[in-house]
Amino acid sequence: MRVLLVGSGGREHALAACLSRSPELETLFIAPGNPGMAPLGTLVPIDAGDVTALVAFAKEQGIDLVVPGPEAPLVAGLADLCAGAGIACAGPSQAASALEGSKSFTKDVADAACIPTARWERFENADEALAFVRRRGAPIVIKADGLAAGKGVIVAQTLEEAERAIVDILTDRSFGEAGASIVIEECLVGQEVSLFAFCSDGEAVLIGAARDHKRIGEGDTGPNTGGMGAISPPPAFDRAAQEKALDLMVRPMLAEMVRRGTPFRGIIFAGLMLTETGPKLIEYNVRFGDPEAQALLIRLQSDLLPVLKALAEGRLEDAAIRFSDDASVSVVLAARGYPGTPSRGGVIKGLDRAEAIPGVSVFHAGTAVENDRLVAAGGRVLTVCATGADPEEARRRAYEGVSAIEWADGVYRRDIGL
């Protein structure tokens, strides 16, 4: 099978590692990829957001399956263009991708499908939004309505923080057009988990679950990021609880999407809050999470490629996958300054030493090669992942791997998995 994997982050590196092991793989192209992915396939210098160029390349190369990693190309219509060209794509249509592309759309769907979620309101006018939060008080959550690379959510603990977030997003346009409108919702309290499933029209097959650590600082402090680490499976959310959450949070949404004429086919990632009164929906994403994918896929035992092909063709009965019983922990190494302006150009060494540790894999994200040296070239730069017989062993191995890496500008949380 000739495959085009789209993306360049740690999630895509983990996907590439799985796909490259498949006996059904003939050729793997990765657009644009990163230095860590170069040994696994042929890197193609096409930006992940250039959906027209991606589909043109896929046609030229006789690609059998396109595997989208990030959300942006899906929201831009990659799956629709693939369908028009007769190419299978393991991702949802542009219309169905609105589940991630618009937070207010997701909330509308959740309300229509009677899915438990936080109370919410949508605003385009800053003065109206400010008046609303002054009536409601804090803590309260402010979200840019559109795509903001995982950084468009502010959990404001004080009224002043909420007011500043509203002005930053709606007035100063800190997230550009993604912040043309905002969603303001009640602050849910509990343990956050990420639930993943293969979906086709109204059906869903469980993949598994992980727990992300969103904030930059230890003890869940500081601003939100794209994710600073993950554990899989998450504590207090076993297989039975995951299946129950599918019934409550995913299958009703799929039925509502069918009713609206925009059926969803692809991978759904439901962000849930396990509250005292039961799970509540935080958001939907239309792809694997990052760094949850790294923590999940390092435990994968079955062949992912035929499963993704079956999903793209609507054969959900062939979409079951198998994971080891091991626990896993992933720790993100970010560049100093992230999630603001990250430091770039710092030399990174010691990845071979890290991967020599039993159970440890290192996935690249924001890396580049300059003068034959690996350097930092992004915000989240590496993800160090490890498996173990239990969470404690996985965590010990992961941090042993982190300690083996030499990078003066690297920062990371020391409490992932605690």
C-alpha cells in the first residue's frame, strides 16, 4: 500500500513509526515530516495546510491512503478533495470537521444530542462578553471559537483574568480569525481524560484513552499549552468506563451528525471532565491528540495500516485494534519561552542514549537539522515516551530518558503521571 502521512509533529512521528512496521506498506511519504521521521519514509516538502498540493501529489504518486495527522488540513477540506480524486482518506469531511473547527458548533451539537456539557454562551462583541462574565464571576472558561493550535482556551481563576482574555481574543485578536468569536462556559471541576474512537456514520469502535497534562507548569499551573505530557491508560477510567462514555458522549453525537446530513467518518477524540456528577464533554477533536497519540501508540500491538484503510472505506467492523497491558507515560520537552515565544536554534544531543533505555522511544516535533546538528525549531520539540509494567515503571523510564538528553533550552514538567 502506498501511503501519504500528513503532518510534522510528535503525533505524526508516532503514527509513522506504527505505519512503517506494517507488512502491507509498500511506500510511506510524509508531508512535510521532521528529521526524526526521515528514516521511516520519504519526506515531501509540502505544508500540511496546502491541501490542494497534497492531493495533487497523492494523485501523481498513486497513493492508496492519505492519513491526516493534524486538524487544520481536515478543516480545510482535505478529505473532500481526496474523495473527489478517488483517494481514500482516514479523516472526516470539512463539514464534519466543524466539530473541532468551531467550538460553538460542537456545543450546539452536544445540546441537540442531549450530551452533558458545561453551560455556555457565544459572543462576538467584547462589551457584551465583559458584561456577561461580570454577572457570572470566576472561575470561568474563555475559548476562541476557531482553531488556535491547542492554545485558545483560558481557564480564568479571577474576573481580571477573564476580562483580559476577552480583550486579548476579541479586541486585540491574539488568535487572529480563530478569535472572531468566543465561547464562554462554566468551569468544570474534576479529572480530565481523552477518549478515542474510530467512527463511521453512526457507529463507533473504542480505541482507548489517555490523560493529557495541558498547563505549562507543575501542579497544573500557568497557561494552557498544546500538551506537556500524557499517561495511558488514565487512572479511574478503565475499559468499562470508556465504553460507557462512548454510549453517552460519542454515539449520540454521531447520530446527530447523521441527522444533520454531515456524517462523521474518522477518529474522534472526546475531551471529557470526570466530575462528581459524572462525565461531561469539554470538546471534540477530529484526530488523535498530541501527546496522547504518542502515549497510546507506543502500546499498540496490532497493525494500524489496514485498520485506517478500513476506516477510510467505511468498513468499521474491521477497525478493532489491540494494545498491550503495559502502562505508558509521555513527557514533552518544550523550548524555553513556550507557549509564548520559544527559544530556537539550541543544539540537542543524547537521543540515542535515551532510546537505549528499555521501553523508551523519542518522537520529534519541532526539530531541524542545521550544519549536521539537530536543533530546536519549534515550541514543543520532543516527546519522550516509555512503557512499563505499571505506571511507576513507565514514569521512571520516561524521566530517565529525559535526563539522557542534552539541551540547554529544554523545559519540561516533572510531575507527569503523578
